[in-house]
Amino acid sequence: ETGVTQTPRHLVMGMTNKKSLKCEQHLGHNAMYWYKQSAKKPLELMFVYSLEERVENNSVPSRFSPECPNSSHLFLHLHTLQPEDSALYLCASSQVGASYEQYFGPGTRLTVT
Amino acid sequence: SQQGEEDPQALSIQEGENATMNCSYKTSINNLQWYRQNSGRGLVHLILIRSNEREKHSGRLRVTLDTSKKSSSLLITASRAADTASYFCAPGNQGGKLIFGQGTELSVKP
């Protein structure tokens, strides 16, 4: 256990559905991250929140919408996704300004049909 | 780019042998981190080496850093089948953002 949990672990959704991925960290960290990992591709950094403020948005399509209501929780809201969005979505947290290492959740395996 | 690039892309060894993976990067760094990922799961932080350090050990892991060559290596000694995983390096700066490369896929055969 890394102290970062993600739910659900698996999700199958149609292109017209709306769903949300949830991440929670129990480490007292001040930064949280969303990554996308597709087959045969490097991890792609999607969003970064530091002190609950979004500080990075790497040209992610608007069908992905992050939300960080407090320093322990991070959501990724999904709507009208495409089949190419099928991937493993990983959440991570870190203490910026201190230890720097990131702690990852187990990921949500998303399949868009 | 701050992305680390791992080499080789794939490595297959026998149990008990040592495994060496290399990482190169292009910008100046504050630290460099190594992570492991078992298939379909999240990444696990292995070790962090700061820019003013040259070598660091943790159990069977040895990491070196050469900032003049902008390179790092990860050595796993006396490998075990359980070490089978993908290994990623991530050059880090003070902002905390990490950019991961393709990784090295290590297979340790019993």
C-alpha cells in the first residue's frame, strides 16, 4: 500500500457516458497528479495540482475535466470519451519542496466502447 | 525536455545475474528518481539521488549519477524473478514535476 487509493479499479464506459475517477491520498502531501498510460507509450502527465491549484494542463482534451476539492482528493471527470482514451489512468501525490518523490495509486483501467 | 530516456528498452537475464539499466537526460536537474512498475499497476518509487551525489545504495539497488554526462544507471544485484517489471527514470527539479520515458522492461527468468 502506497497511501494513495484510486476508485474504481476498472471501468467500462460507452462514448456517451459520464463517469468520474477518484483518487485519495493519506500522506499529507500538497501536490497531486493525473497520468495516462497507454499501451506502448510513455506515461503522459495530464494535470498537476499544487496546494489545490491547477498548475499544469498538458493540452489535454476538454472531455477530461479534473477537480481538486482539497489537498487529499482528486477527481477526473470523463464525458464523451473516444476509444483511443482507453488506458490506465494513474494518480500520484508528492510533497513539493520537501522529498519530491511521487507516490502512485494502483490505477484505473478504463475501456471506452 | 526534462524527460529521461532509458536504455536498453528490454533486458532479459537469468535469476542471480546482475541487471544494469541506463538513463540519459538533457536539462539540469535537482534530483533523479527511479521507479518500478509491475504489469498493469501503479509505479513504485525505488530510490532518489540528488544532483550533488554520485552514488547511492538501497538493498540490492545501486544508483550512480554523472551530471557532467547527464546520465544515471541503476544496478540490481543478484536478481530475482520478482524483479521482473518495467523500470523508469525521472529527472526532477524543484517544481516536483516528473516526465517519464518509455522505461526498461526487465525480465528475470528463474
